[in-house]
Amino acid sequence: MQKIQINGGKELTGTIKISGAKNSAVALIPASILCDEESTIYNVPEITDRDALIEIIELLNGKVEKEKDKLTINSKNLKNTIIKEELSSKLRASYYFMGTLLGKFKHVEIYLPGGCNIGARKIDYHLKGFEALGAKVTEENGKITIHAEELKGAKIYLDFASVGATINILLASVKAKGKTIIQNAAKEPEIVNLATYLNNMGAKVKGAGTSRIEIEGVDYLHKAIIDVIPDRIEAGTYIILGALVGKNLIIENIIKEHISSLLSKLTEIGVDLKYEKNKIIINKKENLKPFNVTTQIYPGFPTDLAQPISVLMTQCVGLSVLEETIYANRMGQVPYLNQMGANIKVENQKAYINGKTTLCGCDVEASDLRAGASLVLAGLLANKITKISKIDHILRGYEHIIEKLEMVGADIKIINE
């Protein structure tokens, strides 16, 4: 079994460059098959989610060329094939092929998606959106079939500003007849990145980044290029790391506006942050103030940073409270942090974290991607050795995490036990 082994307690100094956004790349890659020619994506992170999506495109007879962080995708000879469970279950974002295949072929057969177990993440909003466009949805033994004789634009109101549903409806509607309006749409930067890519192909999408997106359907999408935006969650994770163990730790290739909710919290509690263009320099400081965080849809505090920020809360003097409002199972790191010496109690969807506590390394387990990231942070802070199992979760979302941390002085490696 592969594990990440960390000998913690060391100051980290140097530069970490942020990769392309996982949550953007996993939408852009499936979106490429809507193109009727060839499309190119730059700054794609080298993560296992990327590889799983490429595998699905190749199953569909698409051609994918990889060159460092560049993907060139040719879907001229695409064939509509059932996406079996062994592929769809590898990651949550496999469900974006629902929108793209429906938009391209008017027919999809796919098994329910996989991904991290962080609580109920139903796709009802996605399916209702497809139905509003004129599709019929059936489910049998975990396989979803979506079919339409014709897709017609519609007004679709989302009861919850779901990122996944917003993206899927957008993908399905760019080739539908007439105008589609998504109301109460999610506003995340990754949606803007996707809309830009589609517009570069010749789509007509307006309002991405606001709560009202308009899509005028087109018949043909030509070749296009796009750059994946910097990963705001990776940036936030390493910025939190700097607050824990940084000594002039530089996090570069960031868009500060995308993580403003995190930066304002860190400034509030006394973290030493210096800004230079597209980079932040962080130094660890003692006697950080306790603070409260409630996760919210963008531009609020991101749910994907809730677990990493809980590690910083263990080092603040006093009681901090973390409330998770998006997913029901975002506390998978808590038992292991307590095992390492933290003082955390969870009631309902709130974690009450008393600090400051000294963390000591031990054997822990990554229950999901962001829980795994939080345990890496805890291990880098802790005394003695930390060993993290189920590291596939971590490698799904953080490009070259071992190499990046080694470059700034971390004693971290992958071992086999």
C-alpha cells in the first residue's frame, strides 16, 4: 500500500507555483467533445482526475494528445458509447459527459458518477435541467439514460446554485434550439473559464459569473484554445500551510480575487501576508486569534477549504468554530486530527476547535480529497512522523504535491508498506 510519510515540524521557505484549477479542468476536458473540430487546453494539472477523463474521451473514439500541461482533443470522429461504471465511478466530474453527449448526440448512457464520499450530492438539479430542455431521463440499476428528439431552449431556475448543475445545463444547451436562461446560476470562476472556452469555439454564452446566464444555441463549434485558470483551492491550501509553518513562503500564480474570503479571514486573525502582483509571501506568526468560518457558495468561504482551515484553527489561541453548510460529510479529518492531539468536537455540522494544541505525528487515513490535504498540513506541522494512507484521494486533486513541498524544505515522500 502506498502512503505519504511526513517528518514534520520544519519551517518551509521558497516558492510554490500554483497549477491549473482541478475544478476547471474537469469541466473543460469533457466540454472539448462538443467542438466539431480540434481544441486545445493549456495549463492542465497532471492529476489522476485528468487521466480518468481522457480515458472516457478515448472510449468515445476521441483523440487526445498530451504534451506537458497541454491537451489537444480531436472529437471529429466521436462515437456515442455507453460510459460504464468502472470509468464513471473514478470521479464525480464524469457526470459532465451527460451534458456534452446530450448536447452533441441527444442521447447519453452513463452509470452514476463516483468521487469523494463527502455526503449526499444528488444530481436532481442536473436531470431536471435536461428535462426542461426536452430530454427524457430514465434510471435503472445505477445506469442513467437521457434522450431527446430535439433540445429546445428553456428558462431554468436552480433551487440551489449548484456548480455541477450550472455547468451541465450550460454544456447541454450550447447546441440547443433557441435561448436558454439559467437563473440562480452558480458564480464560480471555473464557470467563467468554461464559458470563455465555449465562446472561443463560437458558442453564445452571456452572464457567466453572475446569477443569470443566457445561452443562445448554435449549430457548429469550431476549433479553440483556452488556459485553465490557477487553482484557487490549491492556492488556499498552500497559503494556509504558510500560516502554519511558513518562513517567507511564496505562493505564486494566484488570482487574489478568487480567494478573497480566505485572505480576509487570515488578515483578521493576524497572519503575516504580503502581496506582490500574482503572488503572496507568508510568514508564520504566534498567538493567532480564534475565528469562525461558515462555508458558503462563491464568493463566500469555499467548502473545499473547510478541512484545511480546520488545521489552522488548532493553532489559534481560544475557541474557533467551523460550520459546513454545503456537504453533509466534510469532517472526515476530525478523528485523525484529534488522534494527533487536536481538541475538536463536532455537533451537527459544526466543529468546535479549542486551541492552541500541539500536534504529534501518527498513522492517519485520507477519507476524501480535502481531508487528505488537511492531514498533509497537519503532518507538516506536527512533531515526529505522520503516515497517511488512501493517498489516491490526495493525488486526484493536487498536482505534484510531493515535489512541490520537497522544493520548499518539507521532509515528505511516498512509501510502500
